[in-house]
Amino acid sequence: MSALPGPVAVTAAAVLTPLAEDMDGFTAALLAGRSAVTLGGEDTGALPVAALDGFDLAAWAERHLPGEDATAARLRKVAGRAALPARTAACVALRAVRDARLTGEQLADGTALIVAGSNLALAHQAATVLGHDRAPGRLRASYALTHLDVDTVGAVSELTGIRGEGWALGGASASGTLALIQAARTVAAGWAERVLVVAPAAELSPVEAEALRRTGAMAHEHFRDEPARMCRPFDAARQGFVRGEGAAALVLEHPHAARRRGAPVLAEITGHGQRLDARRGTEPDADGQAAAMRAALATAGLEPADIDYVNAHGTGSVLGDTTEAASLTKVFGTRTSLRVNSTKPLTGHCLSAAGLIEAAATVAQLRAGTVHPNVNLEQPDTAVPLAGRTAEHLPLRTALSNSFAFGGINASVVIRLPDPRP
Amino acid sequence: MTEEEIFAVIRAQIVDVLPETAGIDITLDHSMRDLGANSIDRMDVVIAAQDELGITVPGAALTRAEDLRSLVAVFRSHLSTHA
């Protein structure tokens, strides 16, 4: 076993979700157990979704950049015509580097960029293909750029002035957590002083949404008169996941670099693990999940008993939750002081952004000393120590956040509050 | 089609591609580069304007258009010879 990588500081966190577009509002919505899930249309087959309806980059700029006309104009110019993923990423990225109080010099030299997700702009792609079929002359040359995931890399780096390494890193629903892992490694290894990790809002076209429904993994039949109750992780009446749209950005930084510039440390990433199931497909595997969680604990130098709280992948899928309950029991046993919840009934399953949004949710709960409720947990389907239906104030120090993905990908990160300053 | 009508089509496409130009009095003496358009923005404007005007101008003729006045002239000559 090699030496432990050591903690990496989180010096900023920004979110853009239908619940809220700043961390204070996000924290309040989580603790109140507010769900953004609605039915995505009038017709009887409409799928539930927690959508970023009405997101408008220019309006966001007015709210977040008051009196800063030049920055707002630059945001509109650089990202205004990009697809939804790059537009949302640009907003959260700008918010995060400003909240981290990073200077232009620090961004230009010593900062890397990792964008979470691949195949991000699926709705934009589908709409362009259909439009091209109707009116081929209208196809914009800029589609050569806007269909690519790296358009987000380009837009964010232009806006922030980041000139270090930069990639898009894809792992389907585990993308956000994988990006966080790669960012933590990059900082721990000294390949960069800090990394801006950005998870753009992932789109689906109606075709991918319908294909997912046909796999049987999506909630769509019951509780249609109360859409906020449709996503029910670990509940006996669960029926599948509900899609969400949201973006997040975190700044990860070497603790020395953070201290040197006097940056406040919100939390630390102290461990991470990723394991494959060596199996193609959509089915989860408890052994792979447990192996990822144990790897995360091992790199943090922790025992299962050190974990106070788990932010589960918990999609509300019938098989997925049963499998995660089994893997959590393998790792943590039945210790009743642990708390487990899922953020997805509130935000929806934000697909490739889920891991980073849930990392932000984990930071928010650690800092609030409160776990958010499992709002739809009416009849628990497992003995795992789940959070109840109201927020619970607890002495929280160390958390684990899980993300699992199609393709047999399992990923976990350990997030904890920094040691109190001596 | 008059020069003014062609220019109106181009101007509308410029504002569509570069919303920041909405408050600018765009004249024939401007180049798209002056207005903040990069090469892809310029292609988007030129392609959308051609679609609107119902013409297809060879790329070589377009690269010679330095400012909006010469772009209007290229489109106008194409419209008259292909009418």
C-alpha cells in the first residue's frame, strides 16, 4: 500500500439547479426537503423531471453579476450561443472562481480544468439533426463546435482564463464523481496547484429519455398527481429514477496553496475509489460498489466506523437501490449511528452532473451539521440506517458520496470537514 | 432586391449571432470582425443570410468581402445573375 494521498481542500462550491442557484439557497432547499420534480408536460405519457426550465444565461448574469457589465457581456458573448451544457457550465464556473477569490494570475498559471461528462448536448444534437432534415440550408457552421463536449472546456477556459491542463472526462452517471477523483489526484500529485471541476447540466433528447423509460428504470406510472413523490429511493413503493437537470462547480486546491492565499476551506476530499464490474450493461453489482467504497476509505486512511453519513447514489430504481443497500451493508454493517440519504428525490437524477451536485450537497450538509430528509421514504425497503422524513441535526464530520454508472462503473469519495484550526 | 433590403437581412443575422450588437448602429462600413465576430460567427451569419435570401454563393467569392458593403455587393450581384 502506497502512502496516503493526503487531503485536498475544497475552496469553493457553486450550483445551478431548479431548487436554487447558490449554495445557501441549495442548502436551505435540501434541509427543507423541497423537491423540484414536476411532470414534464401535459400529456398522459409525459415523464417527470426536475428541469432547468426557463434558465436564461443573460438573466443569470443580471442576478449574479450586478454592476459588472463587462463580465456579464463577456459571459453572454463567450457562452450565450452554446448548447445548454456549456451555458450552465459557464455560469457555475464563473461563480466558483469568483467565490474562491482566485486572481487572473492564479487561474492562468497553476490551475487545471476538468469537465464532467460526455455526450452532454444530446437534445441540441437531436434538434439540429431534425432541423437539418427540414431545412438543410439553415445548418450553422458553429454546430461543428457546439455538438462537442469540449465546447464546454473552451467556453469555461476562455471565461475563467484557465491555461493549465483541461479535459472532458466521461463516465455516464458517475462522471461528476470521477471528475472529482481525477481532480483530487491531480492536486495531490502536484500536477496542478488547483483544479476547477465543472459538471455541466446534461441534456437528453426525447429519444434517450424514452429508451431509458423502456429499460424499466424510470418512474412514470404512480403518484402522477403528486410528481414530487415519484422518486422514492429505498422505499417499498419505488418505481425508478426521475431525471433532473443541474450543474455544479468545485474548486479543489492543495491545502498549502489554499492556506498561502488565505482561502477559506469549505471541506476536504480525503479519499476516493473507483472499481469496474468487468461487465457491460446496465445492471449494478454490489461487490463492485463495496470495493469502490472500501478503496475510498483505504485511501483516506479510515475505517467504516469513521463515516458519519453516506450520500447514496440512490436513484429510486428497483434493482439499483436493493443492490446499493446490499453493498452499504457489506461495508458498514448495521451500525445505527450512520445516516444514509439520497439527494435525487429533490434534484432529480442529474446524470453526469449528479456526482458533483451531490458532492456539493454533502459539503452543504456537513457544514450545516444536518442531514437532509429522505422525503419520500414512507416504507423503508432495507435495514440500512436511512435518514428519516425530516432533517436531522447530528455531529457530522466525515461523509462518503457514491456514484454508479452503466458500464459497470462504481465510484466513491470521502468528504470531510477540515480539522479545526489550532 | 435593393441593397438596403439585402443589408437588412445581413444585419438581422448579425444581431442573431452576436446579440451584443443589438445596441450598435451597424453600418456598411463595419466589418463583422469589427463587431466582434470570430470566423465561425462569420460563417453562421453568411450561411443564414444566404438561406434567407435563397442563394448559394461560392466560398471564394465570400472570402473577398472585407466589410459589410462588399458582402452586400457579392450577394446583390449573385441575386441579379441568378435571378
